[in-house]
Amino acid sequence: MKVGLSWDLAGDDASVLWPVVNLEAEAGDNLGYDSLWIGESRDRTCSCPSPAVWLTYLARRTKSAQLRAIRLVTHANPVRVAEEFAVLDGFCRGRAGIAFAAAGAAPGQVQETIDFVSHAWALDEFRYRGEHIRFPAHTPDDAPAGASTPQRTAPCVPQWEWGPEPPDYLTVTPKPYATHPPVHAEITDDDILEWAAVHGVSPLITAATPTAEAVERLARYRATADAHGRSRAEVEPVLERRLALDGPSDAHTLGGSPHELAEAIRAATSQAAVTHLVWRRGEGSNGDLFRFASDVQPLLQT
Amino acid sequence: MEFWTGAIGITKMRMIPSALANGYDLFAQDAASAEEMGFDAYGAPEHHFTYDAFLPFPLGALAAAAANTTKIRLVTGAMLQPLYDPLEAAEHAATLDVLSGGRVILGLGMGYRPLEFDGIGTEKRTRGARLREAMEVIRAATAQETFTHHGAHYHYDNVTLRPAPVQRPIEMWLCGGTTEAAARRAGKAGLPYWLANSPYERAEVMVKAYREAGREAGWPDEQLRVAAFKDVFIGDTMGEAEFLRKMMIDTFYAEHILGYGYLVDDEGNHVYNPDENHPMYRQFLDSLFCGTLDETIRELKRYEALGVDAMFFPSIQRELISTRIIPEFK
């Protein structure tokens, strides 16, 4: 099982807190934690509204860990998101990944954003007609729904000879370093759960959801995916939890001695077919990174 | 006068083929190198949907530069502001400002390539007005605890930027334009002005127009700051310098300056792929200074005498600029 780190970003001064997070991220990378997660938020003094900027900073401070962002669909221009993460993926040589959270957006907008970004990374010249996204903006109403590509009808004209008329199809550049960067959907309602399971999009449940509910949703995701013939190998279900090493468990926290904690993690993740646990650092979560890596992680792997 | 320098590695240049990820490594290392050489700022530009995978997100790339450096300022030059929501731009900038310990400078341009506006999904016609309004929004967002803004293009009510940047406000420059009208608009708005590559005589006219408009509008002199992009090609002989300039044109400018409508004539029309005798092309060539080391120093001293606060040089011949030119100005 993979284990990653995320942070609460609770504090009075980002100039003080963020360097501490950076040190933990670098330590986590050195200790073999598999992923580092920065979530987009604006509700606290030390919130991070731009995970791509922060993670591109961490790209140069880390060597191995996956760099994962949680982006809010309501604040995301999907073209820019595709570009930001391609740049990040280049700087970290294929370690970038992204999760989309609805944050109040309609399930259809979440689905369309994921569909658009995946096509932007995979295709060369294309256009996109959706309910929420038109790319390029002048794409006509009678264009095929979703992504479509041009028919080759004339010899190639180099881009710098196109002149002032915007073309009907564009290529989003640069492309990510990895062929298919990991893409997750935060499972906040049944529509997104069903769509993600049917389409092979990896699920994520954050620490805000109680453990029992998170496990139930992820188990339902797996059952739906199985019913539609999707392979377990194609997705990476992620469960974010608070962990309390030598501390008590509660609705959002898994706790106990190293052995008890490993048992609690294994119980939760096996029910939900989770392959990637993210340790949410901050309030109600404690234990040092080294001790978890040395005392708990081996119990999760055997 | 400050010395700023441009990035390498942010595109796959046609005549210098390389993997983009190698270019990104080089970019981050190059920032540290520029810092060691004594440059005051390291810059990254922005373009979208290009055949050569040009960098579309300068503040992201500069975050990688921030991680490799400790004191050099990190400047966007130019970031195409009308392609962003201003608050979103302020958020990216504030994030980098915190990570870098207050080293961000925003050089903001209005953009000119139609395909970029169509691809991002924003109107091109109003880009100048939106750039100036966006700079008001970014100033308010990065300077004030909470701000409200209702303008012609952008509306915000009681917004608090989180995290607060280290700089209050974040330093900003309005980039570009090669016409007096553009300079006057910047002066009237009291915005620090970053000239596009221009021959000295043109730059002199524009700086005077900028300051005149600024003073007429009541802005104090210390706010009417000027920076200038300046490509210089230095050789032992003029022939050697001109060879270097030709190399830059063949590898990059022949496409990026000539093919996308960067050049604008006196009527405000964008010029696409002009022949080499076109007056705008001749003016552009004249803006790329060629000379010996002594001639280059004399040319830059003219800009210093004009009161230019910062000069931005491309990465070519950076070591020579560092060891032989910067000491003449410090």
C-alpha cells in the first residue's frame, strides 16, 4: 500500500507555517512516503489557492514522491489546469497527479472537466464542445459533443504561417511528462461515484468524511466498478485519514499503538479496496514521520 | 540600474533540439546561476498552444526557480494578464511570494495572439483596458486586508486574499507596447512601465511620453518607474555581433516575433510575416543592439541616463554581461 502526506494548513502566518510543511514534505520524500498532497483552499489564513505553484516548488525539493493536487472545479479554467499540471509534471519528471473536487459544482461539470483535461493531455489538435466547456471558444454548436479531431484535408501549414484567424482546432502544450498522469475525483455524491466507477476514474475521499462513511462509499464505488467490468488494476482509490500514533481513534482518526494502527488501517482499506492512504497532518493527528515509516509502514506491506 | 535576465529551457527551440524536461532542469539551475552572477531578477514569459511547447505558466516555473535560489527576484516577463482572472493571478503570485520570501515581481502584458484568447476563452478586443483594471485589482488584493472592486470588467465584494503575500502590495509592471499611445496610457494610470525592445531613440520618446502623461495625471515621479527589455549582441567586431543576432532571429524570433502578429504598425494593425524591408521589421531589427563591449556599455549608459530603473537581457552572453558590464553600473 502507498502512503502519502497532506496538511491542514492551520496557522496564523503562511510565511511561518509553509516552510514547516516544506521541511516535512522533504523529510517525507527522504523517508519513502509515496505522495505529497496540497489541496486548494481559501478559507484559512494559511490556505493555498494555487497547489500547482506550491507543488512545482516542491518538485525541485523532492526526488521520489508523487506530487498531487486537489483542485476545486468551481475555480478551475480547465485549459489552464491542463497547462499548469503539464508544466508541473515536466519539472518533476512524471510525478504529478491531480484530484478534482466539486466544491459546489454540478456533477456534470466535474465530469466534463476531467474529460476535457484528460483529452487535452492525450490529444494533439482537438476541439471540445460540452455544456460547460468550449475549446477553442468559437467552436460551433454543431460540432460533435465532447472532444473531436480534425480530418486531414490539406498539406500541413506551420503554425507561424497561420496568420490572424484563430484555428478551429488547437493543441494544448506542453504535454505532461507521463503518458497518463493520475486523475482522481473526490467522491462527494452518488452521481460522481457512479460516473467515476463506470469510467475508470480513481476515487478520493478526504479526511472531512467520517471513516465509516468513507469506507462505505469506496466499497460502493468498487462494487459499481466491478458490475461494469472495470479492472481493479486501472484505478488507485485514495483514502485520506488523520492518524494518531499511540493516540485514540475517533470518527475521522485512526489511532493506537503501531500494531493497532496498522490493523485499523488495514481494516478500513481492505473493506474499501483502497491502495493509497494519505496521512492528513495537523489537528488531531500526531506521530513523527520517521516512527510511522519504521514501525507502521512495514506492517502495512506484509 | 538593476539587471534582470531571461530564462532558458522553457521551450523546445527548433535549432537547439532538447527534451523539454531537460530544459526545465536547466531553467531551475539557470536561475541559481543568474543569482550567482549578480543579476537582480530572473524572468519567465508566457505563451499558449505553440508548436514548440512554450511555457504557459510562468509563476509555476518561477516556483521551481524559487526552490533553487535565495535572493534573486522572480519576474514574469510578460505574463499575459487578460488571460487570467485578476484574483486568480493574485493568488498564484501570493503563493509564490510566500514560498520565495517576497521575491515576486509581476510583469504583466496584454497579449496579442488571437489563438491564445480563443483558446483560453476570453475576449481580445478589450485586453488593454482589462490589463489596466486587473492591475488595480491585483494591487488591492495584495495590499489590503479585504477589498471590494467594481469596474468595467471585474467585480469582487469583500474578498480577502489568502495567503497574504509577503510584499504588500506585490510589485507590478505594465509590459510592452512600442507606441507613444501605449506609453501615455501607462503613465496616465501611474503604472510602472516596462518597454518592449526598442531602438534607443524610440525608447527615449516613449519614456518622455510616459513621464509626461504620468505627471499630468498627478502621479509622483518615484512611482513612474521604467524598465526595458533589451536584447544586446556583443562581439569583438560588429560582424561577430550581427552573427549572434542572426542566430537569435533564426532560432526563435523569425517565428515568434514575425509569425504571430507581435509587430504593430502606427495605425495599430498587427503585422504578420512581413518581408525584411517592411518598416516594422526594420525597426524591430534596429531594436536588437549589436556592438562591441565598449559600444554596448555606452548604449546601456544612455538608458541609465534616461532614468531607466531596470534592463532585462535574454540569457545569451549572460556571463559576459555579468563580468564586464554589470560592474560598470554598480
